Amino acid sequence: MLEVDNVEITYNDVILAVKGVSLRVPDGQIVTLLGANGAGKSTVLKSISGVLKSQEGEIESGEITYDGKRLNGISPEKIVHLGICQVPEGRRVFSDLTCLENLKAGAFTRKDRKGVKQDIEKSLGYFPRLQKTFHVKAGYLSGGEQQMLAISRALMGSPKCLLLDEPSLGLAPLLVKEIFSIIGRINLQDALSILLVEQNANMALQVAAHGYIMENGRIVMDDPCARLRKNEDVMEFYLGITAEGGKKSFADVKHYKRRKRWLS
Ligand code: ATP
């Protein structure tokens, strides 16, 4: 179980980006963290994976634990060793390395060569599109293929808990569907816990079991996804669907965002 307990995070000692966030990712579950741009979602992920420091970020208070072990202040390498891997936003693959080399780089913490080979096969099973690009430099892959490679590379570290930052970003709807269905399969087949940060609430609420909604650095709502999908505010604000079942226009949603007060 991954637990974030009442965490406050600042950047450069002054910008309070996360204001007392608590969330839990039970073993084997997909949990999603939703919210608009700048809500603080990525900052929460970075605090878990330990990369905040490199970006002038600091956990000021609160605690992050994984299987009862405190993660505050632990280096990103040690956190990977504990079984937590992050797939950062923007599918940052090593563009001058081939797909195969990217996958091998993801296994840098491992000594079991046979296991690594098996996991490469397994990744190709999850993402068959990567088979034909296996020896191609990652920089030449399409956006969707790069996202698939980024997820596969994280899987090569044999994680128990995956932190996924906006896997749908900039991808065509069909590809997003494909990637989310594979995320669901990976969770089921490998019993992998996943904390999924997304702006595509529609897809995230379908694949996850529990959802948290974040605004301006705080969690303003959390519930099982089945309930969030039926919540009128979530439907209107995040899914763009009115109570009557119609779709809202982008202008309507923008207007709604302005008048909505989650924290009244
Ligand atoms: P997005 O969906 O756009 O990625 P987000 O919800 O993930 O948004 P964060 O990236 O966590 O939001 O940013 C939260 C706040 O912290 C924002 O106001 C952002 O400008 C600020 N912030 C993020 N990274 C830094 C940084 N390295 N230095 C200073 N401020 C930062």
C-alpha cells in the first residue's frame, strides 16, 4: 500500500504547490488523480518518486510511506529499488537509443539477465506495436509508440507500483483507448498498483477503481470511480455532460469552471 499523508510541497521555498494532500493506493489497484492544469498532480507524483529535489521542490510536512516504509528524503534510485517506478509526463524516452536499448536501460537495477529477457518478451506482448520498431531509434517513433515504450521501459524495472503521468497527453482518441486498455491488462495480469494522473477523466474513471480530484493543490473530492462517474459535478465539470445527458460545449465548460466553487 502506498500512502500519502497530509503532504505539503513547496517549490523554491515559496510556491506552495500542494497543500495537505492525502491519498492511498492499495496493492493491486488502479487509483486515479484528476485535476486541471497546475492543480499539483505531477508534483504529488514527483514527491512519491523522489525527483522533487532535482526541481527545487521540497516536502515541507506530511509523510509518504510504501509498505510501511517512509519515503520522505529517500533518493529516486532507492525508491525504484523499493518497487516504485514513474513514467513521467511527455513520454521522455532516450531518443538516440533504440527501443531495445531503452528497455534494457529500464532494467538497470536488475542482475537477472534471464528475467530481463523474459520481461522484454512480456512488454512486446503487451505492446505488439513495438515489435516492428524494436531496432529503431526511439526518437523516430510516433507519439503513441513512444508512450508505449515509456511504459514498457518502466515495467522493465519490475515495479510493484507504477506512477503514470498523463499517458493520454497529445494522443489520438483511438490510441488513448488502446493504451488505457493495456494499462488495465497490466494491472490485472501483473497485479500491479497504479497511480494514474490524468486530464482525460473519461478514460481514467473507466479504468481506475478509486479517484481523487485535485484543485489548487488540494484534494476536493474522492470516491470509488463508479460513484464519481455518476456524480453530477464530475459529470458536468470533468466529463462535460449535463444532467440531461447532453454534451457541453467548450465555452460552457469554461464558463462553468469560472463559476464553480469546489471549496465553498
Ligand atoms: P499539469 O496537468 O499541467 O501537468 P499538474 O496538476 O500536474 O498540471 P504541477 O505540474 O504539479 O500541476 O504544478 C503545480 C504548481 O506548481 C503549478 O502552479 C506549477 O506552476 C508549479 N510548479 C511545478 N513545477 C515547478 C517548479 N519546478 N518550480 C516552480 N513551480 C513549479
